[in-house]
Amino acid sequence: MFDSLIGAVAQNLSPGLLLLVLLGVTGGMVMGAMPGLSATVGLALLLPITFTLDAVSGLVLLGACYMGAIYGGSFTSILVNAPGTPSSIATAFDGYPMTRQGRSEEAIIAVTIASVVGGVIGVAGLILFAPILANFVLNFGPQEYFWLGIFGLAMIASLAAKSLVKGFIGGLIGLLIAAIGIAPVGGEVRFDFGFTFLQGGIPLVVALIGFFTIPAIIDMISDPSARRAQMMDEGSGPRPSILIPTARRVLSRPMNLIKSAIIGTVVGALPGAGGNIANLIAYNESRRTSENPEEYGKGEIDGVVAPESANNAVVGGGLIPLLTLGIPGAPPDAIIYSVLLLQGLRPGAELFTDQGSLTFTFMVSIAFAAVMMVPVGLVAGRALQRSVVNTPTRYLAPAVILLTIVGAYAVRNNVADVLLMVTLGLIGFGLRYLGIPPATIVLGIVLGVIVEEGLVQGLLASSDLAMPWTSFFTRPISLVIITMIILGTVWPIWANYRQRRQQGEQQ
Amino acid sequence: MNPARRIGSKVSLETVCGAVVLLAAAVFWSQRGYTNPLAGYFPNTILLAMAAMAVLLIVRGIVRPSSAEDDSDAEAPAEVRLGGLAKAAVLLAVWVLALWFLGYLISGIVMFCVVSLSLREGSLNLRNVLVDVVISVVVVGGVYLAFTNLIFVPLPPGPF
């Protein structure tokens, strides 16, 4: 394996492949930064181009684009509260508050470093632990997916530590929105209120833009002077470089980076889970173990580092079941799978032996793509950041509306989805006023599908038992996840209680 | 007490929140038309939990309004300017309606211009209007061409 790795590194250093990596990362970054145009769309657009390339070049281009798209999703998440991809939902929790405090450049630098570290660790996990992780994920049944979804929902305790009841109500509203449309078992249509376009459910991207971006647009339009005051520090004149201090600050807490990357790799290896869930779990874990959990949600830099490290690690992790078992973990992996098949390559052990050179070159190229994000991100990302910060609100607000319309419309080519997005945005704004955090609603929408599918499939699979629901409490991996859920829920409440008690004693 | 945390003078925000959630749960409950029990486990559980939490909020808002007010969330805006909110809602609604009838390009140019002019401070003059019209045409036209001709993402077609 070591010889194959050396050969793969040498091959990746060739100018042709380096150029493809650069093009892939840049193109992916642009696609990822557009709300609604996910990594899947970017890879699908590149698919015809790969037909004209040899197998190695085609796969390298797709891998680089995938990595760049996941990274690019963080930009709009930070700058305008519009996660470019669902993998960057948690990045907005602290990224947008950082922008409002005039610290968007710091956030962009932090996510660049986090994405590189996460991407490289994900590839390391892919190269070193692919067979072990592949066997581990095969033990995940519907019950484990159900508990994994509940584990993600436990994050509500972190997101709404000040008003747990309202936080849980937000999560329940999200789960209810996820239940709109066709039921996963039986195929019955639920809660369509007589509207045909609701029969297919509410697309995640539409809800994401609606709940996060529309309220931000309403804030801009209703009080444009507030944004100008917030941006004043960052937009006015030359400032000392914050690149080195920020890099030092992020790297001074390596455990946050590494732990999040490991979460991303493992969750990425679970088919159907992917970056959408990994970034949320990593954020929650980062907050739980932080010395300053009360700063999360208010512009804590570790709060943008954790989800970005995790979601870029997902790229490598997602390739584990794909390359070893032929199971694509996420839609972008399915496109890579199709290219493998088109080139006559079959996933499995033979891919690592008979086609070892090609496979290792592809895997190493993803690490190269991660490293390439440093120059691309620091140049293009900071240029985007500066242009957004310096754009007057009277132009930024309509420009963001233009892009959100594209994102919502592109999902199903239906103007009704744009209407749906605006409606959800207005509802989200109202609920935010009532104290229900929009982040908890989005969390429910993201996790609703995995929770319900796990629940009904688990019940169906255990229908031979007298009490099918007991199967959710008797499987070893389920028990481990249940323990983590209890810890994840109780910890923020305990920390909050302890903090209040200390404050009481001091007074 | 923060005036934004109260609606009217006697009803706490907590109670209003609970009532809204309870109403939403009731509306969804009335829409249950599924016959397969497996299709109902999940949404029924959610609706019951929502109703229970809503009742909890209402009771808490009535019994201990002061502690409920203190339980505010950091993300809630300190104050909502109703005029600004109405302006934003109307602009967004008109843009979506225009999108339906005029397509992305024409509605985009018109509404981009309207929004930018409405957010301008001070009095409007011909020069400002011309500048915003030119910027609207360039930005919307550029975005339209990039999506439709470069990355082949279809956008709402116009009437022509």
C-alpha cells in the first residue's frame, strides 16, 4: 500500500492533474456558494466533461469539485445566513453572528483551515480504515439510524439552552414539516392541504433558504441602517492582517478540529447520513466539550470550525462504502459511482488491488483538493467576503433575493417553491419573534426523514417480535447511541444549571 | 420589562407562542387522512407532543409570566418595526407574483430596481434612479445569462 501511495502522490503532482484539481475546487466552490445549487448539481454538470477524459482525470475532477462545493457552501452561510449546501447549516449558527460583529474575514479564514484539516483527515480515514469502517457501517440497521437522528435532535438542548420548551417546539415543527408529502411506508400523501406541489413534500433547500435567509433579508429591508452599523468596523479602510492570528487560534485547539473530522468521517461512511447530519453532530459535540459553551450561537469561532471540519471529512468518509462495498453514501457519491461504472470499474477489493494505482491516485487527489482550498479559498473566499461587506444594503438585499429565487426554483423547476420559500421565511420570522429559534426548525426538517424512516422500517423489520418497539433498545450500537443522547441532552442543561448556581452564589 | 417581549399589556409572549403552536397542531390534526397506521405513528406523536408543549407554554405564561419573559431566546429580535416588516413582506410577495407572470428576467430587473430605490436614503433624483436601473439590468441580466447559458440551470420563463 505504501508504494501505491507514493506513486499516487507523484502522479498527483503532475501539472495536468494539479490543473484539474484547481479547476475542480474553484468550480465546486462557486457552485457550493450558490444557495440551492449543491455539490450534486456541480458534479452532475461535470459528468459530460468526464466522458472526454480518462478514468483518473475524470475522477480527480469530480473529487475536487465535490470537496470545493462542500467548502463553498460555508461562504454564503457566513456572509448572508444562506447555507450554500445543507452541509453548512451549523456554520451559519456562529458564522452569521460573526459577520454581524464585523468578523466575517476571521470566519472565512477559520473555515478554510477547518475544511483543509477535515478534508485531509477524511482522506486519511478512507485510506487507512476503509475496510474496518465498511464492516462497521454494515451493522447499522433502521433502529440505529433512528437513534442517530434522535442524537442529532438532542442538539436542540444546545441551540435553545435558554428556552428548552421553545427549542423543542421548534424541533417538532421541523419534524412535522418533514412529514409533509408521501409517507415512507405505504405511500399515502399527508398534510398537502389540497395543494399538488405539497404532495412531493417540502424540499430541504427551500425550507433552509426560507427559514434562514428570508428573515435575514427582512432584517435588511426593514432596517438597512442596522447592517451598515454592524459592518462599519470591517468595511472601513485597511486593517491589520488577521490571517496568522486566526490560523494560530484555530490550530491552538487541535482537538476540536480532529474530533470534528473523525465525526465527519464516521458519519460520512454511513449511507444516507452524510454532511447534513455530520455538521450538526460535530457542532453539538464541539459546544458540549467547549470551555465557553455559552458563547456558541453568538459568534464563537470554534462553532464554525467544527461543522466545516466535519463536512469536508465527509467527502473522504462517504467514499468508504462506495469504494469498498459499492454503496454510495450520498448523491454526489452516486455520481462518482456512475463514473466508475462507466469506466468499467467495479467497487470492491479488486478496485484496490487490480486498479490500485487509479484508486489511490483518486483518493490522494481529494487530499490535494483539500490543500488546494487554501490558496483558492483565501484569495477567492476573502474577495467574496470583502465584496459582500462593502456592497451597500440597497443592492445586497435584492441580489440575495435573486439568488434565493434561483436556489428555490432550481430544486423542482416550480415557481410554487419560491412562494413556499417566502411563506416559510415569513413564518420563520414570526416564530423567531415568539422566541422559537429557526435553527431548531431546520434541524427537525433535516433529521425528520431519517428519524421516521428508521422508526417505521425498524418496526416493520421487528414485526415478528411480540413488542416490535423493544428492538430499539436491545441492539448494542443502539444502546451506545442512546447513552450518547442522554449525555448530549443532560450536559447542556447541567452546565446551564451550574452556571446559574455560580452566578447566584457570586451575587 | 422589555416592551418587545409583550404583546398588548396583559398577554405574555409565552402565552401567544403557545396558542399559535396549539392552533397549528390543531390544523394539522384536522388534516390527518391517512389510513395506514405506519404512516401515522410519526406525525401523530409529533402533533401530540406539540400540543402538550403548547399547553405547557400557555400555562407557564399565565401562571408565571415574569419568569416566562426572562426565558427569552438570544436570536429573538429586540424590537420588530412593523412598518419595515410590512414593507419587506409586500416587496417579497410582489416579487414572487411578478415572477409568476413576468418570468425571472423582467420581474428581476423591475423588482431589483424597486427594492434598491426603496432602500435609498434621502430624496430620489433622476440620477439615482438611472444608476439603480443600470445596476439592476447589469446584475439581473448577468445572473440570468450565467445560469441559463453557462451552467444550464433553467429559470422561470417570461411571457415572451
